[in-house]
Amino acid sequence: MKTYLVGGAVRDALLGRPFTERDYVVVGARPDDLLALGYRPVGKDFPVFLHPQTGDQYALARTERKTGAGYYGFATRFSPDVTLEEDLARRDLTINAMAQSVDGDDVIDPYGGRRDLAARVLRHVSPAFVEDPLRVLRVARFAARFAPLGFTIAPETLQLMRDIVRSGEMQALVAERVWVETERALGERMPTVYFEVLRECGALAVLLPELDCLFGVPQPEKWHPEIDTGIHTLQVLDVACELSNETTVRFAALVHDLGKGVTPRDQWPSHVGHEQAGVRIIARLCERLRVPTEHRELGQLVSSEHQRIHRAAELRDTTVLEVLEAADAFRRPERFDKALLACEADARGRGPELRAQSYPQAQTLRECLRAAAAVKLDPEAMSQLAGPAIAAAIRRARVEAIRTVRGS
């Protein structure tokens, strides 16, 4: 029985990147061998065990054979005669198909992973790459992760990704898996690369048609020098990544203009009513992909309110209060602050000449919220009121507090 460190830990060590997760492959063993050593079984489809002290994952070496559609359409074979090279061959990219013996420092690299690390190339291990549609998303995510280091996708690997899309296999992916990979990509340093890669291979139109259809949709050049809504959306996501590491904020930036994708062509480049149209589209997208409630609610809030938030300086004091109430800002100030970050990304994501502009609307609305939330009515005066009259008095006091902050 021999044990090897595999996958991301080996790759990241060679790149000089920090890593916390360590995955191991055990060659020449049976499940009973690990059970006898106190390892705890956790794998359902194939034997995976947790180390009794460290909790690291140890999997028996295995091979896979395609038997059906989708991510789960595989038959797995594991036995003591499966070699390390056979186990590594089933992995997606060469840079993920390296191993290191726990007894030594030598890197075992049968498929050229070190070469591709040096060349900054994401390359598939074998033609079996096309058997798993999830690899399209994984490669796009790795492209987003390693783009800051200069990595690109090998042309032949990108072609295989296109082949997978044309085969119809993408439709077999489970919605939750699509969201898991997408949320992970949103957490990378350059998530725009993830969506660009999916679009380049045709997968974006299959998995996120609401986003894909934005490309080629014009906006008024006066407000959007970049004109194209799809390009604008990715620029907004780029700025959102500068402002926040929260995937909720980045998701809201990504979906804030989805309503423009359903504007009739004869109304272009105007998009009247795209805010509420976007709220409905986001709801359907999130239901389809099982997107968490926190992401959906923030995305819908930004879609609904981003235009009024942009015009904060022009709004009447009563309308400012309406925005705060619509955003539920008094009960959920942290979420409102995230919405302001997404709106700032929208305002600045309109070409390089506007990238560095300030966004005073956010500070104004934060100050208005603080002043309005601090309003307290005299208890004696309140005791003379009842029901709707109390609410009306509080609103009047909040409007006055907002007026004072704004100097209006």
C-alpha cells in the first residue's frame, strides 16, 4: 500500500501558492485495509475515507468509464491493481494530474503538468475529457483563478469544450452543480474570465441564457460609452470585485441589468422598465439554479432600485425614504450597504474613462439611513397617537432627518 498527495496541493505548491486542503490517493489497498487503520468512510459512489487524526481525504485509486449522460453517468472501478498513473489519467487538467509520494519529495508527473505550469497553459489530460460536462465549468473556473498569473486555455482543450456543448451534455448537468461552480468562480480574483470562457465555448447560452443574450444589446451611448450591455455587465462585475469579496455583491452586479435582455428591438437603445423586468428574470434564474436566498434577494433589490439610487442627489426627500423602505434598510442595513456597493460598481463599470470616478450617492444614502434610523419620537407625544398615526409621525420625522442631512 502506497499513499500519494495529489491534485491541487501539488499544483499550488509548485506555483508557490498557499493551500489548506490536502487530498490523497492510496494505491494497492482495499477498503478493509483503511478501515483497519481507523479511517472513517465517507464516499458513496467510490471509497473515500477521512484520516482519523487530520480529517484529510484519502481515496482508493480508481478508474472511471462513461455509462450515461451527465456528471453522474460513470461506472467506477477500484481495486489494488489500479495504478497511480491510471488514477491520474481520469483527472481533468494536466496541472491537476500530478502526485507526490508521502515518503519523498519527487513529483510524479506522467502527463506534463509541470511543463504546462511553466507555460501557463490549462490543458486536458486525455480525450476522455469530453465524457464529463462538468469539466467545462471547472476549466472556466480555473481560467478565472489563474488568469492573474497569465494562464490561458490550450486551443485543443477549448475545442473539446465546444464539442461537449454541441453534444448536448451540458443539459444533463444538475442545477446545483452549475451553481456551485458559478459561486466558486464568483469568489475568484477574475470571475469575468469564467463567463467569457463559457461564452467562447457556447456554454453560457445553455446554462445562463439570461446573461448570454445581453451581448449585442445596445444601450444609450450618452450613459454607456461601452454601448453593449453584455460588455457593460462584465465591466460592472470587474469593479464589484475591486469593491467586495462577497459573492452576493458580485452576483448582484452580474444580474443587475438582466431586464435589458427582454427589451423589444424596436425600443433599443432605451430600456424602459428593465428594472422590474429584471426582478422577474432573476427570480426564474435563481429558482432554476437553486441560488441561495441571500444572493437572489440582493440581486433583485439592486435590479429594482439601482436607477433611483444612482439619482440620489435628484430625489425628493420623501423619495429617498421610499428607497430606504423598499430596500428594508432600517431592518437590514448590512444588505443595503451591499446593494450600494453593487450600484457603485454599475456606475463605474462603463469604460476605462469612468472607472475611477467617485460615487457620492452611496455616502449620501448611508448618511440619510443613519439619520432616519436615529429618529426617536417623544414618548408622551406618541402616547396620544394610535395605529397609522404613529407610523405617519415616524415617517414625517424621518423625512425631516433626511432633509437636514441633505441640506435640502
